[in-house]
Amino acid sequence: MSDNTQETTPDVPSILTETSHTFLRSYLNNASPVGFESSGQKLWLDYIRPFIHTELLDPYGTAVGIINPDHPFKVVIEAHADEISWFVNYVTDQGLIYLKRNGGVDHQIAPSMRVIVHGKKGPVKAVFGWPAIHTRLGNPDQKEQAPKVDNLFLDCGARNKKEVEDLGIHIGAVVTYEEGFDELAYNYYIGRAMDNRIGGFMIAEVARLLRENNVELPFGLYVVNAVQEEIGLRGAEMIARRIKPNIAIVTDVTHDTSTPMINKMIEGDCSCGKGPALCYAPAVHTKLLHFTEEVANNNSIPYQMRTLSRSTGTDTDSFAYANDGCPSVLISIPLRYMHTTVEMLHKSDVENTIRLMYETLLKITPEINLRYF
């Protein structure tokens, strides 16, 4: 493990450009809920198109930028594009809207949140209504209710079911939170859907650096932005079978465990600003992990280590066990407040994760020895 865990040192120039930041902001502010990722995928493909030779879009929307498409040895760098959200499930006669989860959305953060309902006539603004504290605590004999899926509702201003329908809202319309990208002091980024559109941003930046530095890779590179990770790694399953890669480098988020109410004895020790996290896990190929560690050490890239159990809970699992088995490694970026609207990460970790993926690609050749023993 690297013992160089400080934030990016002042003498290391930023690899992010003004254009990069513009793309990051627009990409994170765009809604790409599970199963409805198309608008985000269009933004992503438009950005990476100058850096690739060709592209692929599979039937369910996973987008792939390809460099050297005719090379038989295939390397994947991958992230997932989808964000957690809600589905419209039931509309009352009074025009209130009840919901179902679309992915692992956190019901406890919902009360008083502003949302967008993506209906047939375009986006509609709404709020999660919640009774005032005066009314919730007004009866001493009544136990205060906690927010649950079955007592949460949206109010879009309509006062009957027909008015809801007239807005284009329908059963199955998807709902996303309105909060978007912002920056805090000390180089922290916040926003919803950092999990894992920050990954899509980072793999796009790797493709940009390869093109701008005129790197000639000795293999085919598949830059994969997969769909439907949040409901079971489904997009990665499909695209792994289609591409049949020889190596997969997957990036996702992991928990910053330095905040309150997280047990480090269970979750391990991982913090924002100390570099990307590598991990030991059954799906992570040990020799490829050590190869990536060596790249980090040789390039003075700070990193942290974690352990994961039966599964990583990321698209790494889908690539590792696809086809005849694909040596895979997971490079995670530490994140605070996962699956909320204020997911927080550090700019230095973004840059160091990009660097680690980029430098690892520079060291890979088709002759790489990843035999188990």
C-alpha cells in the first residue's frame, strides 16, 4: 500500500481543463435515471466522440467509445451512467402522487425535497410533501410517523387526478431529485448522482488524455458507460457478453468512512482526499490488482486499500464472471453521503483516479501475464 496519502501536491498540475469542468457540470446536472439514461448517454458520447475511432450503443443504452476497434486484444475501462430515482405508482383523486423505488433510493431524505417528474409532456416540478411539525406532534397520544415509501407523496400543484394527467404525468413516469452540481470549500464537489456519473466523467477524461498525448495503444480500448447498474449490474452483464474483453478496469464510488455513524471495523478506513481506493475481493483479479498497485507506486499516485466480501456490489462482478472469465480490477473513488442529493467527493481523488487508469493503460500490453499461478 502507498504511504503517500496526502492530497494532490501543489507541484502536480491539474489535468482537468475548463472544457472538462463544463462537461462535468452539465453531465451531473442532467437526469439519467435507471432505464431512462438516454439523454445522459447522448451528452457523454458527444463529449468523447473526438477522442475515439468508433462507437457502439447496445439495445438497452450502454454507450461505448472504441479506440483500435479491429485489435483482437480488448481492454475495457468502465463506469455506470444510471442514477437512483422513483416511479409514479398511484395518483389519488385529490391529485397527490405515490411512488415506487427505481433503484436504492433513500426514503428518509425525501420529505421536503424538490423533484422533477419526467412525463409525456416534458418535465414537471413537484415536491415531496410532509406534514408540519406542529401537526405531527400536536396529539401527545399519537406516535410521530417516520418517512416510509408508503406514506411519502408528491404534490405538483394539481388538486385532482385529471389535473395531474393534463400535465403529462402517468403511471410509470420517472422522478428525479432537482438538486445539482456545486462546489464547496477545499476542492470538494457535491451533487446528486456522483454515483456514478463521476465515473463516466473520469473514463471520458482518460480517453481525452490518450488522444491529446497521441498515445498509440497496442490493444483495442473500449470506454464503456453502462446502464442499469443500480438495479443489479444489468447493463454490464449485457455489454461484457457482447465485447468479450480480455481485461476490465472498472471505476465506481466507495464509502468515505470518516464521517459519523459509520463503523470502520465493518466498512474499513477510507477518506476523501487520500486517493482512489483499490480493493481485495473474489471478483478482483489479484495479479491485476498488484499490477495496478505497482503502477500507482511507480507514478507517486496516492491510493487506499479496502476489502470486500462475496461481491463488490459493482459492475466488476459482471465483467469478472462473464464469458470464460475476465481479469478485472476495481478502482473506487471515496464518496460521502452516498445515495443522497449531496454526495460529496474531492477533486484530487478525481484527478488521481484518472491518472491511475491512464498510467495503467500505458503499461498494459497483450503479452501481460495474468495467469493465476
